[in-house]
Amino acid sequence: MLFFCLSYSVESLKGKLLIADPSLIGDDSFSRSIILMAEHNDEGALGFVLNKPTPYSLDQIIDGVSNSNMIYKGGPVDTDNLFYIHSSPELIANSVQINEELYWGGDFEQLSELLNDKVLDPDDVRFFVGYSGWSANQLEFEMEQNSWIALEDDISAQILSKSAESLWKEKLKNLGGTYVLWVNTPEDPNLN
């Protein structure tokens, strides 16, 4: 039996946005999603879906935290855990840099205290259940299949406060061309 490994050469997508191609229909996790890439290297990739809110807020699922930040579906991996991105690495120890403005993770006890003491505003942090993850070369393969469109993150300063509802359509409209046709198409094309 012959085994081989496909190797793809793509620059790191860390700090960039992945936009789900409109043809990615029927995938509850990724259809019409925008993902902020927090990590991308030879071992794989990790990111958080920015525009899939849950019906839950932080104070509903974490005891002792008096903050009603909405929680988002970060992706289908590790959905029993809470993750977060923020803009305050100087206040939250062990934060991991995504780009010049955004970080993920860090000391959750510090974060909880900062939220309870109202040192951090709701727009300083966004919470996720789960994350989006890809093994080595998986994301590169999906990109070659045109499942994703990679864009520079031009909204870093606004990601934490940006409305989730219109984000995918807004980015698609900015791409122009045939993508504009998808902006007003229902999520289920059979309903058209």
C-alpha cells in the first residue's frame, strides 16, 4: 500500500479573516461564517467564528461573573470549553498575540475580576464556546477547493464590538463581482 502526503505552501493566515465561500451551504458550523485566525503554522490552524451568536450570555454559564456579554459559537472543536479574544494583554497575563490589536486566552481569573470590577468594557472582549481547528494541511486543502476566502483583517479595532448579523454580507459585498449576488440570497437557496 502506498501512502503519500500532500504538501501545500500558503503563507500564514494568523491574524487574517477567513470568509466562508457562498457555495459552502448546509454546514451548520461554517456556512456564512467569518473566522478570525488566531494561529496557523505547519502543525495546523485555529480560529474563532465571529458571527454565530448563541442564545447565552457569560453570566448565564459562569458562576461569579457579573457580565452579560453574548457568547458566540467559535467552532465545532472543544465545545465544552470557553475561549475569548480581547484587546487588553497588559491586564490579562499569558495572552497570546493574534495581531497588533487582538489577543486570545490568558488568565481567566484575572479576566473575571476585570469584568466584575468593570475595568474592562463589554467591547474589550468576545467569548466563544469551541473553536475552529484544522490539522496540518487541512485548511490549505480546503482553500484550494475554494471553500474559504482569506482577507486581511481590516476590522481588528472593531471586531469585539462589530455586529455579528451583517458581518458576512458586508465582507462579501466588499469583495464585489459575483459575490455581490449572494448578499441577499437566503441562507437556504431552496427558500428563494
